[in-house]
Amino acid sequence: MFTDPCDAVLAFAFRHAAGTGAALRVMESRDTFRGPYATAAPVDRWEIGESLAAAEQVRLQDALARWQDKFPTVRTEAEVCAWSASRMLVEASRTASLVVLGRRAPKHPMAGPRLGPVAQSVLHHAHGPVAVVPHD
């Protein structure tokens, strides 16, 4: 049904935001800009990390563009963070009316649904409601 695993999560989040009139803050955890990086160019490691973070921010905003076209009334903010996914979502839950996160479907057909470490941590430590959306 969805072309990307995150599509199911984003569809749920955008539908919820559209239905409630809430703004949508889409967050992604990345540790790729921590380094250490080295280059022959006259650029320090901090600038390299900042450049990588800015590129990830643009990539996330581009990925959200088609969803924003489908849901033009939903105010959307994209944020890429260097924190762990668990910490990022728990902190975001302090001000969010709902935290939406994905859960991969089990690979083995006999395996029952299980939560991964991020979902488990967010469910235990969130400061508000959490929706866990299964996806392939």
C-alpha cells in the first residue's frame, strides 16, 4: 500500500493533525554529523557537521513536500536532531499532544508483534499520549 515504510507513519500523523487542527512537528534522529571528520579543505570539523545537518534538514523537508501537498492545512515543521531517537521523542512529548512513531512488522510470519527499543523507551517515559504505527 505504501511505497516507503515511513509513509504509514506519516499518513497517520498527517491525518491526525488534519483532524485535530494541530501543527505537525516531524523529527528525525541522525548521528551522522558527529564526526570525527577530516578534510584537506580549510574547514573545521564543526562546520562539516553543521553542513551535514543542514543537508539532512533539506532532505527531510523535501520528503515531506508531497504530504504537505496532500494536507495543505497542516502546519508542518521538520527537525533533524543529533540526540538518540528515544531521547528526542521523549523530550518532544513534553509539548506534543500526541507522539507518533513507527514499529516494523516482524520479519518472520510466526513472530508476534514486538516493540523495539525506541518504542519501548518512549512508551515508558513519554509525558503524554503515544501512537505506535506498524509498518513493513
